[in-house]
Amino acid sequence: MIHQVILWSGLLLYLPPPTSPTCFLGKGAECQDADFVPGSDLAGEGFDITKMKRLGIFVIDMSKWELKNNTCNLCKNPFMQYKKQKLPVSVIYWRAAQKCKRSLSSSVYETSESLVSSSTSSVQNNWKAGLGIGNMVSRMSVMLAGTNSKLAEYSMAKTKKDKFSFIKQSTSCRYYSYSISSRSPLHRELNYEFTRLPETYDNETKEIYLTLVEKFGTHYITQVKLGGTVQSVTSVKQCMAALQDLSVDEIKTCLNVEASASVMGRTSINTAYGHCKQSKNKKLNAHSFANSFTDRLTEISGGHAQDTALLFSSSNDPGAYNQWLSSVPEKPDVISFALKPLHMLLPVKNPKREQMRRAIRDYILQRALLRNCSTPCKAGIATNPKEPCVCSCHNNPGVKANCCPSQRGLAQITVTVKRATGLWGDYFTQTDGYVKVLRNHKFFLGETPVIWNQNSPTWNWKFDFGNYVLSQFGGLKLEVWDRDNKWDDDLLGACNIQLKAGVTKEICRLKHGLLYYETAVTCGPSLTGSSCTEYVGSPMSSHLEKMTEQHPFIHLISIHFTGMWAGLVIYLFLPIVQSCTQGKPNECAEASFAPGSNLAGEGYDVTKMQRKGAFVINTDVWRRKDKSCTLCKNPYMEGAHQKLPTSVIDWRSSKKCSIQISSSLYQSSEELVSASTSSIENNWGANLDIDVKENKGSFILAGTNSKLAEYSMEKTKRDKYNFASQSISCSFYSYRVSSKPVLHPEFKRSLKELPKMYNLDYKKRFYKFINTYGTHYITKVNLGGSVHSVTSIRQCEIALQGLSADEVKKCLDVEASASVLGKVDMKAENKHCNEDKDKTESKNSFSNRFSDRLTEVIGGHTTEPELLFSGGKDPSAYKEWLESLPQNPDVISYSLESLHELIPTKNPVRKHLRQAIHDYILEKSLWRNCTDSCKAGVKTNPNNPCVCTCRNNPGITPDCCPSKRGLSRVQITVVRAEGLWGDQTTATDGYVKVFNKHNIQVGRTDMITNNNSPYWGRTFDLGDVFLAENEKMKLEVWDEDSKWDDDLLGTCEVPIKAGRNENFCNLNHGLLFYKTEVTCAPSLSGPYCANYVGSPMNFHLEKAYTSRNARPVPAEILMSKGVLLDRLYVYQKANYSAKTIL
């Protein structure tokens, strides 16, 4: 029992019992019956410093507890009613002492780099000692630890899309501590791997060493403190907060207030509480700060938590936190630790020790990040003294200190007065013209110089008005004047301009003549939309984002953004219980196998991303030579003792559930299929020597023949698709496969039947073997259940409904969360999604409207096919499925090794099978090569080289889709006229004026003198026009006399319909011949461009390609990679490639 005490904010309390527990030498019977002290085995696992996590693989043997004469070390645990519990022989200096920090620790990090660097605060010593890394990187800003951690994955991809700050809140409670003896026995698996290591570490043996490091880690733990921690990291878009008039420090303070209430109950009203309440009501529409800033990664280590919102409960009730805290002594986890490099477990005189040190050093440096500012601060902008890559802006009222706009609508405005034509200001001389610029029709802003004696003057005069808020700036007015004596100048006409974002070239009709001008409205940073009121991220430069390894230490992380419902990511880490013992023969015979203990025995095909159903490892064998077995106590099956196959080691029961929906948006099927390897925890291509480096394209290897590829890739050949992925998972068990597993007899027999050579004659036999058993076998698994749904979204179809793919994804997240959790407290998101739902044509739920979906349920039992999108929003189906998982788990994540690794190194078949697997994977792979290059002026999407991004066009969305039905490009050609009659004594001096559907003149032909049948052949491009039924343009034919008294000879009304049309119209005298060409925007068709139609790829390419941007790898590339190809295959592929290479 934990003594109940009163805790005040900020106070550290050291509570009884004493820090020196009573430990003594226990006798045989006592030791046999005693449980291990909680968390006694946690320090035995290998640790990867680049991932900042334990790997679940033992490097120290923590199962041995027997001392001489069948005795052991027993300790009385004061937190478990002084129960006697034993220690592994490797554990020394065990102590039980409670140290709980009830107040919150909180920090603001202005970059993801500083956030990730802070993750080493849990490491108590210098982890680099003994590796020789310090001197190498002392003069460089290199990030080493945590660069491949969940925290890095969560935060670093975000900062490539926008400017983020990160707020971290945490609290912890410590109960136990111990050290690891320097004479601890190595785990037999690591000992075996050490013996297999080559004597030297060089280019030929590098892969073997690095594979061992990836498997067992870079370090081992020498000291630990055990207890529980809750840590939440909240992502805040800096400029989004600035537009809400909030600073990141203010958000941190208010999140602290809300988290403190969840941990300690309602606090007394102080200055911070009052300020936050006022800000919440004024700036966040009364929503809490935790619910307004929900993009959060939460990790709960130790204990058992039913409520995931321990720091941010909606009711500010500390009951959930107290309940979790009371469970920590029985189920602690590691909260801080000391490390030593793994090579120090080898004897000093062993030559492999130094080789292992070099391998660990290289492994860490290969995953390191070189910190290098991608964008220097502009002239006049200071660098933040705390963060060299962060800029600070001052002395600009429109810009905040973090260089974000202070309010929506901020834009830089320029107007260029170009020229005028056909002015008429004087009777006897030509016009002395100039232009005045006014704001709000009355505030004078400037004027152009006077151009003397010219009816068609050219000014090209630019007015830069600086930064304004568009809604406050009002309209612009351009007045064209003829200079007389200044005081009696003549106004020749005025143009009223409503400003909107982008560059606009316009023509304005005056009393006589036309004025040509250009407006350029550039939205402030992070602002977009016609009025610069919509928020948009500030991504980094696309060429920098693509950069991978320009420097030996650079490794720019390239990952898919994975958010969760409302951006929330929560992991529950329920600690691992050491519960396996050696069973007696009669116990073993009666015990059933642990659930899922046979699943890792099946072969695996990485091109199909599925297990083959054919066993390569014999998981039926459980009896050891002495007829005993390994029995494990399963806490999820009422504590039943269950046996393990002899090939299964390091079995753990540890519940790890992602409580919220994980979601991603993929802009292509290739990106979606590539992401399917996220369930593989290691480098599956290790030891296969698959070289995928090419200049003109890239390989897609894993999953190219999977159900996901089959579902998604064919679609993209018919239209432009995005794919929204929602998933949720819960793991209950984990284990590893022994380095020396028992092979299945069928597999052994098939191996013996393989030819001793791999060539064209025997290739089919090797491929038949691979088709049966797969390319890989599983070496490590996490068992449980997962639900994964992928929804297909036609990009341009949703754009016509005023929706973006990201909006659809977020609303699918909300609906999926309701199916899993029941009603969710996300008022802002629900309201937004209800508004968006009304935009859809059917007004159904998003999951019903977008129902083209592939759903895969792994593990458990359910009769509900749509666990994530149940129409009634009733989570009971999901809960029933979740309850069935412990008894019926499946593989949800795993590590793989190539199948040839199961063959002894001296067997010649090993290298031939390796080559066959290498060839099989490459032949099944796809070659990613963009079929359509982005047009001039259209940028390539930085996240996807085959996707284009359109900007500064109000009719086109960023996805290059029409924003509204009816969008078209209109061109009209004034061809010729015949039979004109404009003058009595001479032939006609004819010209034609062109008016758009709003009766605004948009162009005029040249005048052809003295010709009653003139030919103009002049084409006018009206650009983007939104068509409506029965709308018409107008053509006027004129005879020029003295300009001011020209004669109108007739008018034609021209219907605007899609396609090319040639026609003529009757004038007062004569005929006018014209042509129209109306081209519907992509994805639109019909006479008025109002019907949606897909955007299929080129017919000839469709036959050659597997998806919109991927095709089978050309034979010449396969041969360059050393693939053994059939002669017929080479001939067919060579001819096929000649036709399809772009």
C-alpha cells in the first residue's frame, strides 16, 4: 500500500519506507516460491541510443537467480506489503525508495532538434564514453542520440511542413533502483552471436556487425531507476498561434494550469489561472487549451492506466492519475538509467571488442543528423541567441517577434500602371496623360509622371504600398487625367479595383479608351486565400527537403506524417512481467501453447507483405532433452501457465495499446504501398546486397504484389487519387526466435532438394521454393490485433465540393474515433466536420460518402466488417474485438531475416538461395518514374516528386484541380468579315471589339483600312472562365472615322460551349466569321464543363504501367543489378522498354 499524503504543487516528497530495504540470503524453498522483484529484468535488455529505447532483446541473462547451495537474494518489498521477492544474480544494490514529483516539469522547444536532443535527459551518465565519438564530433553540431526515436519521427517531419514549437509536460514517481553486476552472465543468444562474429570489421564483414548492433542495440544498461512517468509533447504551429494572438509561452503556461488540475485537482485561483481562463474565453471560443492544441504525443511508462488523458482530463479530476500512480509499484518501468557500449561486454583481450566498438560508432554516426540551418535569417532580422536556426523579428507592427503575421489579411500590395490606348483628352492635340492612385476612393497614394502628347501612353509605373490588412485597406481607384493647367485637368475615366491575392493583369474601360494595369497582392507568411485570411504552412525549400546525404553525417529524415485523431498520439506502456520458468515434464504435457507462439514459424514474402502459411521453423517442438520446457504465466489468460516452442525465446506479456486513431494521407498509390513496410522493425534487405541507387527513377521493393497494391494502384491509372489511412492497434505479447531454431522437417527436405547451382536451368526450382516458403523468416514479433482501413479519395471530385483531402481525412478520423471511443469531446472538430458534411452532394457521413475502402482486421474475432466506421458510432463492437485479442492474437509488427540465413555458412546452397531471393525481389519490384512532368509555372510537390502543386490561381486548388464546376479556358478568334459597308465614298476601316460575358471589353483587333472584306485572324485568350448555361460573349464590328465618332456596323452574340466551334453572324451590312475554342479544366466535361470526369493516364502508358507512376523494372536495369534473367524475358522486356521509356 502507498501511504496517503497531501502533496503540494512544486514539492518533492521523500516518503517512507526507508531507502535501505532488508535483503538477505534466502533458502531453496523460499527462493523457488518467491516472485522476482518488480522490474528486475528490465535492465537486461539491449538499448539503441539512436532510438532511445530498449529493444526487448536480452543481452544480460536475468533469468538466473540461484546462488550456491540453491540459495538466492531475497528482499522485502515495502511497496507490496513487505512481500519477500528474489533478485536475479546480475542485480546488485537493489533499493526501494519513493521519490515522487507531483508538480509538472515543462519546457518549450523552438525546434524539433532541441526537443529530440532533450530526450537524453533520462540518461544519467556519458553514454559516448569508450566509443571514440566525442573527439570526432566536437567541432560539429551533430545530433546522435534519439535521431530515430518516436519523438524524432513525431516532430521532425512536422517541421519540414511548417514552423512548429513543442511544449513538453511531464511528471514522474520513482520507487526502486538497482545496478547490474560487472560480472553478469551474458544471455546465451548474444554469446552465440559474439562467437559468430568475424575477427575483423571491414567492408566485407560490416553488414554482419551492423546487423548484430541493430538487433541487440548499441548499449546495455548498468543502473536503473524504476517507477512511472507521464510525458506529453504538444505541437504548436507558431504562426497559427500568433494569428490567435497567443504566444507559445502563453500556451505552455495555460497547458501547465490545465495539466496541474488533472494531477492535483483544481488549484487555487491565481494570476495564471485567471489569465488562462480569460484567454480561453476570448481567443479559443471557451475551448480548453488542451482541446484547442491537440496535436500531441503522450507516453505513459509504468503502471496501468485506464484513462489516457492523465495530464489533460476534461473534468480536471485527478482520480485517474491517482489510480495510475497506485499501480506503479507493482508494474514499474525504467524512468532513468546509465549506459555502457555493448562492446564492453566482450573481454578486453578479445580482438572482437575493438572491432565491435568501431561498428557501434559507425552505426550511430550513420544515423546521426548534422544540424545545419536551411534558411538564414534575412538582412535586418536577428538570430535567436538560444536557437541559431531561429530568427527574431522586431520593429514591425505587422509581424510578431517570431516573424509570424500579427493578424489575418496581412499582405504586401503593389500596383503597376502599364499603359493606355485610345485616350481622347484634347481636340487639337493628343492627350497629356497621367494616372492618380487613391485608396478607399479618397485617400491619395500617388500618381504617375505625365506623358505628353500621346493618346496611347506607356508608363510602367510601379506603386509599392507596403504591408496592409486587406479588409482595412479598402478598394483602389485609378483615375486617368489629361493635364491642362493642373487646376483644370480633365478626368478621362476611373477604374475601381477590389484587391485579391495573386498577380492580376486587367483592362479597364474609360470614357474614351482603355487602361491596362497590374496588381500584385502577396499574402504575408503563413497566409493564403483571396483575402489572405486562410492559414497555410511554411514548408522548407523542396530541394532541401529532398536532400539525403550530402555530408557523411547527414541523414535527413524522410517519413510520412502520422497523426492521430485530432492529432493526438498516445501510447500506453504496460511494464513487462518476468513470468517464465522451467516446467516439469508432467506440467509441460498438460500445458497448452502460449497464444500465437507458432506464428513466427511461417515463411514470409516481402513482395506480398504476408506470411506464406508454410512453416520454416518447427514450432511444434517444445520438449527439451531433459523433457522439461519453458512455461510462462499469462496474465491475460487468468494467470494460466502456458508452454513455449523451444525456438521461442524472450517471451513477454506486455500490453501496449494505441488508444487513439493513427492516420495518414498519401498522395499516390506508390507512397501508400511504400508505407506498408512500417510494420517491419528492422532492415529487411540486410545481407541481400540489393542496390537500388539510380539517377532517373527509384525502386519500390516491398509490397508491390500485396493486397494494398492491388487495391490502390490500378485506380490511379483511371483518375487522380489520394488515400486516407486510419489504423489502431493493441499488442499483448512479444517474443524472439532463437538464433539456432529447430527447422521444420518439410523445409529441411525442400532445402536438400535444391540444386547445388543457381543458373537459368535451375532458376525455376529456386523460384518455386521461394513461392512456397517466402523470401524471409520472422525473427521477432509483437502479437495482438490491429484494424487498418484505407479510403480512396478522388482528388478533383472533392475539390468541386469545396473540400480538401486533408479535411476528408480529419473528418474520417473523427468518425473512426467515435466508433472506437464513443462520443468524443472534440467540439471544434465535430462542428467543422458537420459543416463540411453539408458541402457533400449526399450530405451523408464522411465514411458513407467516401466508402471505397479496403479494411483489414488482424487478430481477434469480430462479425463487424467496419470496426472503425460503424454507422451507429457504438464502440461495443470494437471493445468486444479488443477483448478477444489475448486469446487470438496475430502478428502486428515484426523483424525479418532473409531465408538463406537459416542455411549453414559452409553449405553452398546458402549463397545461391541468397542470389535467387535477391533476383526474385527485384523482378517483382516496380520502377517509379513520373509519367507527367509539371507544366511551366507549376511546382513539383516537395513530398512527392510525381505530384504537382498549383499556386496563385483562384480557380485552381493546390492539387491542380478545378475549384468549381464550369471552369474552362476560353479562346475566341475573330477570323474575317465580308460585305461591310462603313463609308459612303471609301471602303470600310474595320476593327472588332471583344466583350466578355460581363459586358466588359477584353480586347480589340487592329484596324484594317479601306477594305469591306477584311481578314484579321486575331485570337483572344480570355484565360480561365466559369461557364454557365446560355451565357454569351459579344463581338462589335466598327468602322473607324475620327475615333470619337466611329460607326457601329453590327453586333454578334457568341454562345460559349465546350469544344471548337466555327460560326458567322449577320451584321447591319455583311457577315462576321469567328471561331471559339472552349477547353474544360481537367476532370470536367459536358457542354458547360459542369460534369465530373476522371483524369486517366495516357492510353499507351496505361498498358505499360502498373500504377500512374510505376511500371515493371526495365530489363536493362535488372541486368545492371546482377539479376539472372530468362532469355525470353530479356527479349520481351527490352522491346517493351523501348516503347515505354519516356
